[in-house]
Amino acid sequence: MRTNKKAAFRFLSGERSVVSGHGHGRGQISRNFDGDSSNASMNGTSAPDYAFFNFGSASSSLIDFPSSPIRKSPWSSQVDIDFEDSKDKDNCNNDQNKTPNNVLIRSLVREEGHIYSLAASGDLLYTGSDSKNVRVWKNLKAFSGFKSKSGLVKAIVITNDRVFTGHQDGKIRIWKLSSKNTGIHKRVGTLPKYKDYLKHSLKRSSYIEVRRHRNVVWLKHFDAISCLSLNEDKTLLYSTSWDKTFKVWRISDSKCLESVTAHDDAVNSIVAGSDGLVFTGSADGSIKVWKREIQGNWTKHFFSQTLLKQECAVTTLAVNPEANIIYSGSSDGLVNFWEQRSNLSHGGVLKGHRLAVLCLVTAGSLVFSGSADMGICVWRRLGSYHICLSLLNAHTAPIKCLAAEKDEKSNSQETSWLLYSGSLDKSVKVWRVSENAPPVAWDACANFIPISLPPAPSSNRA
């Protein structure tokens, strides 16, 4: 792994630890605890400063992560939390635990590895770890699982009856749910397909130079997969890698349609927006915009613009498809966002974390940011501004991945979501979060609080 002399410190990129945000990111972790965004070159006004959370010092635990706080055997599938008896040492979190709208409802624990990836679909939750296992949970209970020989599972996406997993070895594996037994997942393919790889390996024109005296076949990632994402109609799969490229796969026949050398360093995240736009974020500190064009049965992506260029790494990206807003998390703890109207305009900066933002997910009018500081900020969009509703603080190690699903138990007057958070503490936390929850003021933890909030619009998309 390449070193960065500007980094204050860096997590190891091996299977037991994480570089600042390499799931989805790789890059430096800044010691800039004040969240200063002066090193970001961009235009536009900044949103109000909400950097008011008092996280505990995490410097001593960043390298030597503690084991899971809930010491259970590998066969124990979940632990219910009794909020009345629980005591939190963080005074800023005590009042939040009493809030009925945004609460921790379950902790899923399998002492088998740090959680690096997860994906939710209906009542199923898939979690990937550095133990080579993909664990399947149904209705928040252990259901089944499957195992790969590749090691670390860095990314998971679900489409129809297939599950795609991205791995440390640079391969993407395809799993299909058994029609006879929904608890069995069978591996039905690998990207690239062996037949396609063999055919291209026989052609000299299929090789590209990636390092001095090293050539590889263009349709295969030669470094770790960092992110997987689907386009809007779920016909294309995007994969990014530390090899500085992103690749485009047609789901119907598993063909690699295109490979794009996108950045000067590892590509940490990719998301598809509206109007055929695709966004990539990299450890080189940039966010680039690509325009997708259909050319017969193939697709071609053309560079459009550089949305952001900064010194610290871009670790994760997310898109709100209803409001056409693009969010990015960085290793300096900031979340930037852009509004996609007639063009892309910078909307502001969300300041709520003291360490790197490692993952982002949107749900309705909410945005969730998970960080190396072990906290999750819940942001609600109010027009062009965002207010931080609360801090979810139950993990004891950096939070690597987030997923959100509509809470089917919510009533018509209240839109709530189930938020899943995976961490290097080897646990997955399940939260119930309401869009209409009032902001919570903690003693000595808030410098701004709105008098009232308008009701959130109903939403069915996460």
C-alpha cells in the first residue's frame, strides 16, 4: 500500500484493519478535529456549522480495536438491548437513548470478523466480513450464510434474485438464491467470466500497462475491489478498485462493457445519478463526473468535470435520487453536498465528525454518515440546508458501512427507517430512525437548535 507523507496517521490496509474509509475508501485520516474545510477548492456557500458533538477520544483505539462489547458465542445471533437499565458514559448520548424516535433496537453479533460491508433487501440483511463469510439475517435473526475463498468481503449489492460481492482479490462473485431453499445461496459466476478472460488473454491488444514491466488484461481488476453500485434501472453494475479504475458490467450476460482509468490513486466509491451521470471519489482527493452514453449494445462513459479537488481523500459517495443531491465524505471528517439542477452547484458542508467519514447512505429526507470516530450523524434535509437530528453512538470501533430500509411498521403519520450499521467491533447495530424526530439537545453538546421542524414528506425510496 502506498504511503502518504501528508497523512497524520493511517490504518493498515490488511485484512484486520482499515485505511481511512476504504470501505468504501482508502486515504489519509486527518488530525484536523475542528473540521476545517479550508483545503477544499470549491465554489458555493457553506451550510450552518453543526460541529457540536463531543466524541470521546478515539486515538488510542484506532489501531488496536477492542473486541465486541457484547461477548457472545459465534452461535448467538442477536442481543436485545434494555434501555431502561443501560447506562452510557457519554452524557451526550443519554438523552438520545431516551428519545423514542431514534433508538437502537437490536445488536447482531457473530464473533467471526470485522464487518466491512452490508446490504439490505426487504426482510433480508447481508453482512460481509474479513472472515470470508457472508452472513444472511432474516427478520433480524440469523438465517443462513455462504463463504468464499477470497478473504475480505468489501462490497455487497443485491438485484432481483442475485447477490454480487466484491473481494480483496479483485474479483466479483455472483450468488443466486435457491428456488427450493431460500436459505441456500449458490455461486453462479465470477466477474470477469473465465471464458471472457481466457479469450482476451490470448490477444495482445487486450493488455494494458499498469506498472512498469507489468501488463494485465483490461477487463479484470488487479487490486482490491472498493465499491459496487448499480445504475438507476439496475441493468448495469459498476465496480471500483484500488487499481485506479472503474469497470462497467452488463448484468444480463455478465459482460464487461468498459474499463475507465478514472483517477491518479485508488477509486474508493462510485454512484449513479440522474441524466446518465456517474460520480467517482478517490484517494487522490477528487470527485469526478462522468456522462454515460449508449452506443448500440454497449455503453461509453465520457469525462464531464471535476466536482471537487482537495488534499484529503474522498472516502465515500451517496446520492439522494428524489432531490438529486450528491453527498461525499472525506478523511477530514466533512460531508460536502451538491445539488443537481440545471448544473451541479455546491450546496454546503456538514460538520459533525472529528475523524474520517467512512460511509454514507440516504433515506427519504435523511442522510446518515458513519465515521471512524464511532458515531453516526443523522442529518435531515430542509430545503437547501441540513440539520443534524441526533448522534447514534453505540459502536466501539470505526463504522465501515451503512444501509437503510423503509420501516414497514411505521404509521401513515410518521415516516421511519431501519438503519443498519456495520463496524470493526464485529457487530451490526439496527436503529429505528424517524424523519419527524425532533432534534435532541445534549448538555454542552449543541450550539444550535431549531424551534420547530416541518413534517417530513412521505417517501418510499431509500
